[in-house]
Amino acid sequence: MPTEVSRWRLMELCRSKRALAIPVTFLILFVSTLGIIAVTYYYSIERIDARSVTLKNSMAEQDMGSFDEALSSVLWQSGSSRTLQINDYGGELRVQPSTNHLLVNVTDNENISDTVFNATVGQVVYELPYSETADTGLFLKGDSRSIVNQSGSVMTQLYVRNGQEHVEIVLRYRLIASAVAYVNEDNTTINDVRIYMVNLSSSQDIESNGEVPLVISCVNVENNVATYNVSYQTGALTVNANLDGVQGRVSIPISGNSSGAVVNLELVVCDVKIERWIR
């Protein structure tokens, strides 16, 4: 039988264990709560950062769209100009007049075989400060074809791509071809073929972070015409365009009569200059 002393000691031991268990339990709850708060805070910050990146990407794309609108508004109007500002989204704006090589040649597989252009036409790039985006590969305006002859097609190529280090928003311009045929007073069938091109090679070479004020000017519109006499009544003129490694072609019907036909090939070049705007 336990003595009174042993009972008392047993009761004291039980009380001490209960007393110790209370702060230990609170400590465990406190540490668990801190862990839950830390994890919740981490994921909240991650979501906020992701939304911030998405917003900045979207706003940079909108600014490059505004860039295209400003540039398009001066096309084919010698002496016209527009000013705009590219805002700061943490990336770098690059105006690259010596890149984006364009090679254009034409052939009818019989009498005509000519290279009508072989030089760089320039482009504009905004390099984002991020290495990934859901829009990579997306064309914001236009498509991947280097030349088109469809009514209503745009010259603009505005798209998102993976650069060497970061994602880039690229603005450049492709070719548009058109044709019309008619019979003149001498009963000769005339085929007027036009190729429209935007050339940015006279622009200032710019690499800049932060806000970048710019002025865009239409320096000149050049018309270079080559005339070919062909003997066939029907045929086709193929225009091949290699724009920075992207090959494209369009086929333009050529009509004539028993005397043959005349093909007037006109390359219409709009020279546009982009430079810093000194306010």
C-alpha cells in the first residue's frame, strides 16, 4: 500500500507534467501558426509578383502597339512626323536599323529574273526583363508571312518571341504586293505590279532603359520602276521575299494578247526615320 508521502509525490508529479504540457502545447500551436502564415504570405507574394509581371508585359505590348500606330500614321506622307514616348516597364528599347535583312527577287520562269532589293530594313525590339511569358510566339498584329497580296492585309508584324536571354516584343514590316491589268490605246495589255515596303534603316541606333521619348518621321517615298516586255498571253510573276530568314512568295497573274504584254514592276519604298526626341 502506498504511503501518504508517495501519494503526495505522485500527485505533484502529475501536476508538474500538466503544467509543462500547457506551454509546450502553446509553443507547438504558435510555431504551426507561424508556419501557416509564412507559407500563405509566400504564395500571396508569388501571386502578386506574377500578376505584376503579367500587367507589365501587357502594358509593354500596348506601348509597342501604340508605336506601330504612330509609325503607320506617317507612312507614304513625306515630311510628316509623330512623337511618342515608350514608358518604363523594366526592360530595354532597341531601335535596330542595321538588322532584319530583306532579299526580294522576281521571276516569270521565262524572260524575267531580277533581284529588286537586297539590304537591311531595320526593326524595333523591346526586351522584357523576364525570361518567360504566356504570349511567346503570339502575333499581336499581322502574321508570320514575309509577303502578302491579299486585300486588307496589314504590313505590320508585331509579335512576341524568345530572345537570347529574355522575351522580346518585335515590331517590323513585311511586304505587300498588288497588281492591276488594263489595255491601253495601242491594244497592248499593261500589267502594273507594285511591291510596297517600309524601310527603317535610316533610323538612329538606340539602346535605352527607362522612359524613351521618340520622334518618327517619313523621310521619303521612293518609286523604282522596271519595265519588261513579255511575249506570252498568260503567265505569272512570282515575287520571292526572304525577310530575316523567313521565306515567302506570292504569285501574280500576268495577262496579255497575241502581241504579248508589258509588265511594269514598281518597288514603292517608304523611308522612315526613328530617333530620340529632344524636348
